[in-house]
Amino acid sequence: QVRFVESGGGLVQPGGSLSLSCTVSSSTFNVNTMGWYRLAPGKRRELVATVTIDHYTVYSDSVKGRFTISRDNAKNTVYLRMNSLKFEDTAVYYCNVRLSNNQEYWGQGTQVTVSS
């Protein structure tokens, strides 16, 4: 059984900042890569950022330089700090993890809305 606890998100004005966090627990498997994806209305789900257990990070071009992903391995928690938010960042953000069984799991999602 894999459990997710996501927090953060909400409403922010353009240029503002928000932070997301996601804690994953698994009674059987270890957590490997963690990341965030997002789904905006009328668009396909897209990668936001990922971080490996060795803290190697990957960002989409659309968020590079504005968002920062990090993780606490001891807590199985991944964070996403989002700065300089734009209207087009509005989406449901999903936590994603790959466990040591090589399977992917998804959190329930949290809404981020950028609006004036």
C-alpha cells in the first residue's frame, strides 16, 4: 500500500510564490525518483520536475529558473518551490513517485491557480 499526503497549492497572483509538498509512505518498497507533474484544462499532462534519490534534478523548460524541486530522503518527502508564477502555471499538480518495485504511483493532486 502506498499513501500520499500532499499539501500546498492555492490561489496566488502573477509573480507570486507557492510551495507544494508530498510525503509518500510504503510498507514494502523504497522510494526512488520523486517528482511533480501538472494537468491544465485542455492540455496534456506534463512533467514539471523530478529529483532522484541522489538529488539529481530535471526540469521542464517552462519552469526552469523559476521552480525548485528538492527532497528529504529521511522523510520520503518531495517539495516544489514555485516562484514568479504565471497564468499558464495554473493546473492541478500531481506528486509522482517510482518505488523500488519499478512501479509508478500518483498522488491525488492539488490545485494551483494563478489569477489577478
